[in-house]
Amino acid sequence: MSAALRIEDGDGLLAEVAARGFARVAGEALAARLALPPAALDEFAASWERLETDRFMADGGRYRRRRHANFAARAGLPGHLRGPHRPHFQAVVHNSLNGGVERWFAPIEDAVADGPALRAMLDLGRAVADAGTPGADWFVEVHQFRIEAAAGAPGFPTPEGVHHDGVDYVLIGMIARTNLAGGETLITDDEGTELARFTLLDRLDTAFIDDRRVMHGVTPVQPADPALPSCRDVLVITWKRDGG
């Protein structure tokens, strides 16, 4: 099992990703690093209540809600510039269930895309990407996911199984777990050897992944109390070399 990093500065995080291909950061440490007002994080988390049903699930499931946006990050220039709304596309080799199809999801709300919480997460993740691949231009995709579960109807955070996303770097940040059991994150090598298994529990518990080097997946979720609503809210950001 991988222990969560305590990041007094960025060096430990960057070194961990460089050494192992992934790192896990405790939410409390990440929140302290981002130095965001609690109200900004609360407002950010509340936007998960406004996601729309993912209607592109080839398994017929209606257990996933999401919004999506894309950004560009240019070498030598700070920040991320939002691009025109476009579909999300993955090759079948990277997503055996839903790949090969242009999937048009509802756009991330402007206030969320421009808000301090998302911008801080974008900048932190870019620091990891830039350290691993200096001088790159990046195509960046941001996904808000909610996985819902009910008694007898589990939710599947990664229905395609353990996989590569077909990008360079991935940030997976926990926003909220509500009445939830399961949802372990698995990190493996390409041969399927397990490198780490952990559960993102608290707000901003985050995994950074070098997608070129390791694979990742998440086990199914179900309600801890079958009589109550249950969901798993996460933020996923990916960086892919533009033209790479």
C-alpha cells in the first residue's frame, strides 16, 4: 500500500511521481498547499450536485453523471486557456467499453471553470506534468464525475477496468464520498502486477499518475447503508502533449 505524501513543498510530490510513476497526496496537506478559503472549496464541491447523466455508457448504465471541459497550456506561459467545447474521445485500446465514440458531455459551468479551486488544481497538476516533460505544450481535459450506487445496483467508477487513459499525466482528486463502501484505487504495471492499492477518502485526497508508465482503476462502489443515497464525487484532470 502506498502511503500518502505530506507535501510541505512540491519537491516530494514531483520526486515521488518521477520515481514510482504515481503519488498519493493527503487532502489536508493538499488543501494547505493550495491555501484556498474553505468557502471556495465548499462552492466547488457543491457544483457536483449539478452534473448531468452520462448517456454514452455502452453497458446501458445510468449510474454516472459528469461534466467536461478542455484547456490548453503553452510552454513558457502561465495558466490554462479554456478551449471551445468539444467531445471527449478515447481510442478503443484505452477504453474497451466506451472508446471509439465521440462523447458530448455537458460543459463545466463557467463559474466552476474560472473558479479558484479548479484553477489551483490545474496549476498544481501542470507543475507535475512540466517537471516530467519540460517544455511541452499541453492539451488538458477536465472531468467532473459522480458515480451513484443503490442497494443491489453498484456503481462502477472505471467500468473499463484497470487501464491507461492514453495521455501523459492524470490527476484524480476526491471531492466527496457519501454513504459509500468500496472505491479502492488500484495502480498496476502493464503486466498487471499491483503496485499500490488505496482509497481516496477525504476531500482533496489526490492521486497523481504518470499514465505512460502505470495503469489505474477503481473498484465498484455500493451504499454503506442500503436505505440511503450513495455517491462518489471525483475530479479528473489529464494532460496530453499537444500533437503528441
